[in-house]
Amino acid sequence: NAGVMQNPRHLVRRRGQEARLRCSPMKGHSHVYWYRQLPEEGLKFMVYLQKENIIDESGMPKERFSAEFPKEGPSILRIQQVVRGDSAAYFCATGEGLSYEQYFGPGTRLTVT
Amino acid sequence: AQSVTQLGSHVSVSEGALVLLRCNYSSSVPPYLFWYVQYPNQGLQLLLKYTTGATLVKGINGFEAEFKKSETSFHLTKPSAHMSDAAEYFCAVVYSGNTGKLIFGQGTTLQVKP
């Protein structure tokens, strides 16, 4: 029974490029949360999605960041025109909903050079 | 604003000693409470959670936590530290009606000395 999968595990992008981070939920999970862990900071909520719907994007930066969770396939966090300040670990967590219990993936570590 | 405070960004204990990691939340309405552990370059693993019921919660790896409403606290303890417990620990809450998003404390790095 596979857990939450994220790929790539490490991603290096030059300033101005696009970054695409993927998250495949645990089997049976239909809720996806994305969190960001900046150096020397804690984990911060970014966005919460269910299949084909963004439920809560109150933690997403206003520009350059977007997320989707299509009917088929993984959830994708997309960062356009990356800047050095986007360098961080990005984690997705998935769950079944009302239990509030979330299972985390191993994270994608984004480095912007 | 809803927040979680972990007292002490670094805690150092000797192997075999008691582990106590502190967590306080700010809300008049008790949230759901969680402790997660993160090993270097890995994701977060759920140690234990409190939603309702018994206020003393037992988790994995010998950890437990007690919800104290009067103190708005959810401190994590383990009677005897093991070298493998060295990691970063995060307290997190979910507030009712808040779409289930976790609000994390700043984290506490636990060092275990031989």
C-alpha cells in the first residue's frame, strides 16, 4: 500500500524558469494539502484541494503560484518565473477528509540558482 | 490570530532521560491537536493526535501527550529517550471550521546525547 508520493524529490531551477511539483495521494485519499517549509521557518499552509476543486488557497502567494488536482492524475503545484526566495521544501499531505488526519509525502526540495 | 507556540527551538537530553517538548495553542475553542516528527530530508510522520475523548493520548515510538484545556497545552513526553529519537518535532492544530489545514508551531529540534 503505497504512501504519498512526490516527485521530483529534488529540483533545481534557474531564476525565471518554471517549477512543477507533483503529488500522488495515498490510495483512497481525495484531499490534498500543500505546505512550504522555508529555511529557518516552520511549515506554512499553502492550498487545499479536492478533485477538480480548490477549497482553500488562503496561503498561496498572490502571483506566480498555482495548484490543481485534476480528475485523473496527481496534484500539481506550479511556480512560474521562480525567484531565489522560492527555494524551500514543498510537502503535500493527503487525507480522507473529516478525520483531519493528514499523511505527508517525502517532499520536493526546490533550489533556485 | 490562531497560533501554535513551541517553547524551546532546541532541546537536549541524555539517552535514557525524560523527554518533554512543550506546545501551547491560542484559542478559546479547543482545536484538534497533532504531533509530527521529521527526520533529516524526510517528510513528516504522525506521532499522535487528539480529537476528542481521553486527554492522555499514546502514540508511536513510546511517545504520549496530554491535552490540558485549562492550560491550552498539549505537551509531548517520552519517559526514556533513545538515540533514534533525535529529530525535529512539530506541534500542529486544526481549528474547527478551518477547512482542515494544519497550523504548525516553529518546531523543536531534539538532540539526544549518549
